[in-house]
Amino acid sequence: MGDSEKWRSQWVEPFLRHLSGERRLSAYTCRNYETALVAFFGFLDSMGKWKGDLSSVELRETRDFVIEQQNRVSRRTVHNYVSGLRTFFKYWMRQGKLEKSPFVGIALPKLPKKLPAFMTEQQVRSLLEGPMRLLEGESIPAQQAWRDRLVLELLYGAGFRVSELCELTYGQVSFDEGVARIVGKGGKSRICPLGRVAMAVLEKWRQEFAPATGYSDPVVLSNRGQKWTPRGVQLLLKKYLALADLPMDLTPHKIRHSYATHLLDNGADLRLVQELLGHAKLSTTQIYTHVNIGRLKDAFDQAHPRA
């Protein structure tokens, strides 16, 4: 077995099993952790610094890794890599395999302050109208049109993460109450109201088009009748963004940003939005208040004679 196979089997794979099995993180999140680990151990291998044991990794090597990665990936990706690597080393500290993490106190490149992108309510309406427009023009069959509309309505109506949408089963939905019980990041559970419109679309889909509606059957399916992947949902969204003449860099997560922003715009309490989004910390949700403040300032600058 080569050195790369040893670090993978001895250190990386047990950690990834912990993430997926005990912490119940999504496959997408686990892949992100794996990408960071492969980049780090690949760097150590290329520099001849990997000695077969985590306790041999020094602060100097982690600093060199951060500097080297800045020439390869974005600053945000560097931050994500280091966050994942810190979690990795903390895990093995808890297992008693090393005493301290070489990523403690490491300097990271500054990130530009960037507010979350979102759509206006009119843009969202244009997006959500897309499947019915194609159905009326006989461009797609009814089953596909209602499936596509359901996907878009659930993303915006419930603020799901794309992974949560793909994992949603009929057993998680209470049709009487109009809510879904979601298990999100880190196994954190929350109740998501689906909204009147999304529930009506879901009812029609279930009664007229869904091939199976058992407790464990997925709600949204690919054109081949299989459980959908986040990538499949992203491609579907691109199609309807083009139809609505909206920016093509909008993602399912930016629909989630729009969901949060529109709730706050219309008077929702910040802590309520925190619960609906499944954020562990209020500070994560508070960034949306900055979005609203920015919009207020823009309106002031445009309208006030002394601005």
C-alpha cells in the first residue's frame, strides 16, 4: 500500500465515516471535507513532509499549505479548507491520537465583506412561473412541469437547502399541518412551514403525478424516476433562470437567501427566521439584517435631497 493510501485509510476514511454516520452530515458536505483533506495530504506528500503520523505535522507546514493554496483557489475556499482541517484534527485529538492541532492560531487571508445575493419578489415570481409557461406552450409534459414547479416552490416556499430538498420524503411531510420535519446540518431538526401555494402544488403532484408516495419515498424525482441530486436541481434552476432572463449565477442557495430576506422585509422576527433556516447561531442569520439596511440606505441616497 502506497503512502497516499495509508493516510487515506488510516486517517481520512475513519473521519469521513464519523461525519456521515455519527454526525449525519450530507454526502455533499462530506465531499467538501474530503476535498480539503486530499489537498492537504497531497501538499504534504509533494513536499516530502508526510511522516505517517498526524503528530508530526507542524505549524510551519500548515502555514506553507495556506500560502500555497492561495495561488490555487479562492480565499473563501482557503477558509473552508482550514475550517474542515481544524475539525479533522480536533476529531483525532478527541480520539487521543495527538495532543494539539497544528491549525490553531494560523493566519488566514482576509475575506471581502460580501452581502448574500438574493432576488426581488418580482424576480422570484418570474422564476416560479416558468414551468407553467412551458406547459402552456406544450414544451414539456404535464408531469415534468408540475415536478419542476414543485421543486422551485419548495426551495422558495420552505427555504430548504438543496440537499434537504433532495432527501425529503413523504414521511417528513404533515399534509394536515402544512409543514415538513427536516433534519439539517449536523443532525439539527426543525419544522418548516411549506406555505399555501407550495402545499397546493405538492398535493396535486402527489395525487396526479407521483409514481410512489410511501413513507420513505422521495418527494422530488429525476426524469428517470430516481432520487434527485443537488447537481440535478442546479441544472433545472439554470433552465428556468434563462427562461425568466435572470442572472445565471443564481443558485438554489440564493433562493434560500431570497426566502430569508423577504421574510424579514415583511416583518418576520429575526429569531423566527433563524429557526426556519436552521441556523445554530443568530449571528449567521443577522447578515440578512445588513441586506435590509443596505436597501434602506440605497433608497435614502436616491430619494433624499440631502443624501
